[in-house]
Amino acid sequence: MVAGVIIATNALLTGCQIFPTPASDTISQRVHPLLQLADAHIGRGDLTAALPLIIQAEQIAPAATTVALKRAEILARQGDQAEAQRIFGRLDRQEPEVSHAYARFLHEIGQPTRAIGVLAVACDAIDYPHRFEALQLRTQLLIASHRFLEAGHDLDQLSRMRTGDSSIQLVRVQMLLKSGQVREALEIYQAISRSAKTGKLAQEIESDFRQLAKRLKIVGRDFGPYDF
């Protein structure tokens, strides 16, 4: 009992906040709804309605990283890449959220190599809520850059994070096809359930398989049994 009184007294004397303060509640109570509404406008393609909401959020919480990232996203979407770049330049890229957002921006403006490097922070942050999505993005960029060994490592990590996820297996098939490992790709693809082969990536993979089958048939090689 005495120890509890001492701890409480020390907290008061040192200014330690045991419970959230009104200042810390400001972001959740006033800024978060503004960001949600801005996202809704962005989803409808109305950036002119989204930007004033972000300006309002900046006035409430000028130092909030989430607000700055949302402004950068809007600027990038409307073509103001230089302004978006300036925002990313003053943010701490060692924060996983900033790392992830900046990598998406670099990917969109055609700088995949820089994006891959920037993503390391988000991909290595085990407590980052969107680590899985960051790893997915890096895998996509690595495959496009023909860095298949590194992409394979990321795919292994993704598979451990979500066992039995068919979408990860489809990406692995895509990687194997691009790296020339056709039979391995075919074996994995045949093991994936039909219900998981309905998306855009599956259609692209099937098209690649059919083209390969035609080419190999022309040169007289047996492509083996397949079921598309």
C-alpha cells in the first residue's frame, strides 16, 4: 500500500502522465475523423474535397506524422510530386509507417530500386501492423527487378506469416515463371485450388503458361500435363 502511494506521488511530482491527457486525446477525437473523411473523398477521386480536411487536421495537430503522410499522398495523387517529396524529406524515415508510405511513393514515380531500399525499415519492424503489406510490395518490386533470390526470401517470410494463403503461392508461381523455372511453377500452380485462380494475377499466369506450351510444342518439347 505504501509503495503504491510512493509511486503515485512520484508520478505527480515528475509530471508523469498515467492516463491520457486532453492533448493526447485531440488526435483520436478530432483528427482521426478528419482523416477518415479525407480517405472517403480520396476513394471517390475528389482530392479537392480531401485537401481542406487535411489542412484542418494540420491546424489541430501540426506535428502528427499521419497527417503529413496523408497530405503527401494527396499531393502525389494530384501530380505534385515535388511537394510530396519535400514532405517525405522532413519526416523520419526510420519510422515504419513513413518507410512504407515513402516506398509506395517512389514506386509510383518509377524509382523501384530506391523503393526497395527504403522498405527495409517497414519490412524489418516486427511490430509494424502493416509489415505484411510492406513485404508484399517489396516482393513485387524485387520480382520486377529480376532479383529472384531476394524475392524468394520475402515470399518464405510471407508464407510463414499467413500459412495456406493462395495469393502468396500465386506470386511464387509468377516469380518462378519469370526466372525460367517452368516445371516448378506448374507443379505449385496445379496444387492451388480452382477457387483461388479467379483473380487478375491467376489469369496472367494462365496466359503465360499457354504461351509457353505453344512455344515448346513448336520446338518439339513435351511441356507435360497441365490443367488450366
